[in-house]
Amino acid sequence: MTRQSRTSPAASEQSLHQAYDTALLDLDGVVYAGGEAIAFAVESLAAARADGMHLAYVTNNALRTPDAVAEHLGELGIPTEAGEVITSAQAVARLIAEQVEPGSKVLVIGGEGLRVALRERGLVPVDSAEEEGLAAVVQGYGGPDLPWGRFAEASYAINRGVPWFASNTDLTIPGARGIAPGNGAAVEVVRIATGAEPQVAGKPLPPMHRETVLRTGAERPLVVGDRLDTDIEGAFNGEVDSLLVLTGVTDAEQLLRAEPRHRPTYVDRDLRGLLTGQPEVEPGPEGFRCGGWTAGATNGGVLELRAVEGTDGADAADGADPLDGLRALCAAAWTAAGDGVCTLDAAKALARLGL
């Protein structure tokens, strides 16, 4: 893949788990939601692994250690080693270690995941801004019970000139009861108090992609995610291919309006998409065709979707895959948008697909 603007989802004659050696999988919204496995995730991942694909789980959540994540996945029926889990805590710990002396003290604003990652890099996690010789402040998601005073502790050190690092800046984090403030919201609190800007490691930024490749040894990785602004943008920044699954936060309308850095290589319903090829989207005089659907832009500023007429003259819509219709709409929308964002009205077309 290159950073050239994508104007259509790509095709693959091979199933994706055979075309790529490693799947770099986001967790929430892809593998599980609210702690429970998403439909078809367990069996799809088992089949991909059995056929030789390496699996790695990549998360911006710095709270839990790789051991804890692996244990949770095992409980869901997905056998996982801790070494197959890559967290933003590991990425930010490496980033810090490259800029401070070995054995340096780092003020931790967050949870156990950060502490374990820092120790792995030969750094010393501490709790007070008053520690002598403090080399850095690191901030990561600390869970809903993180005391407010920890943000003050970070601010005291940063205002004295101590370098500030953040595992990630996701403003929200999904949970069993709904959407809650994420580490990005906590970073904003400290930013307001200090006027400083942290160095950030997590998706979609290069340090996280580098950490993932170093730990997995992937040569032909495929990023699999549900978020355009972290998973897909991270793949774009790393110049690797991506698969968007529609089991998480991104819906069809958001996908059509994606700017170039947020356009995935492939799109599918769920992780079953790893086990299949991907259909071609073909340009033609009437628009873009995929499967039983053709999509194009009208002069009236509307994205139009038409069913391809069958050989017997019948409308093919009843038997056509709605995902093919969405792929055709993506090509029409992204081509019309170029390097910008599509502003065409897609409501009627998406309603016809039930998306």
C-alpha cells in the first residue's frame, strides 16, 4: 500500500488470511464488545490461525497488562499468549526509553499496564512529582477510579519542565454501560493546566505501528479494526493494508464520508471477512459496479444505487449482497470526494441496503 488517496475498496482473489501473514487486530468493537465476544469472532480467528495466519491484538488501552488481556481472550475461547498482545503502554515506554537514561524515574499517571511496560524497558515507575531526578511523566488510561489528584501531580512536574508522554489520546472508551471518557479526555485536563503538549505513542501514530511490527515480525500485515481515526488511519500512516469491520463504532454513512487517510483497503461485516476474498469494484459508464449493484453520483448531489438487471430481466436486488452495494457506494463517494470528504446525500441508497 502507498499513501496515495484511495478511491475504491480493493479486491483480493485470495482469502485475506492467505494473502497476509499477520492480522493486527483491534480488540473492542472487533473481537469483543462490553467484554463479550462479537458474533463469529472466535470461530473466524480459530480458522485463520489454523490455516497459518499469525494473530496479534493491538490496543490503545494502557490500563491492562498483556497477560491480563491474553487471559481475558482465553476466557472468551481465543487462546492467546501475552506476547501476542501489543499495548500503547509498551509503545510509549519504548518512546520514553529512547530519550532518557536507563534506570530513569518516570512519574506514572495511569495503571498497572504502564508500570509493567516501563520496567520492561529498564525504567523506574514512581508516584510523586517530588522524586529527585524525575526524567519524564507518562499518562495512560487509569480506569474510572483514577483519583483526580493524579492529574495535579502530573501538572506539577510538567510545569517544572519535565517531558510529558501519553500512551494515546482517544477521547472516549466503550464499556458495558456505554461510552465513557478515555485517556484523551484526561490528557486534555493536564493540557489545560500546563499549556504543554505530550509526545503520543498510540494509534494512529507511528510509534504504535513500529512497536507492533517489532514485536510480531510481520512482513505482510493486515490491520483489522472498527475505527477510522485510529485503526484505519494508523494503517495509512504505516503504509499497510487494512480491513474495516462494521461490528464497532463506524457505520456505513461515516465510511462513505471518510477522508483519504480514513479509507480502508477492504470492508466487511465482521471477522468472517478474514476467511474470504474481496470482490472487485469495477468502473463503468453508469458508475461503479460490485456484485449485483451499481452506484454513481447524480447531478443533483445524490449518491444513487441501482440493482444490476439479471439475465432474465429481473431486478437483482433481492439476491444481491448489501455489502457489495456499500463497496460500490464507497467507490462512487470517494471518487467524487477526491482528496476531500464526500458531501453527496447517501441516505436513500443506504436505506435500500438496510445499512
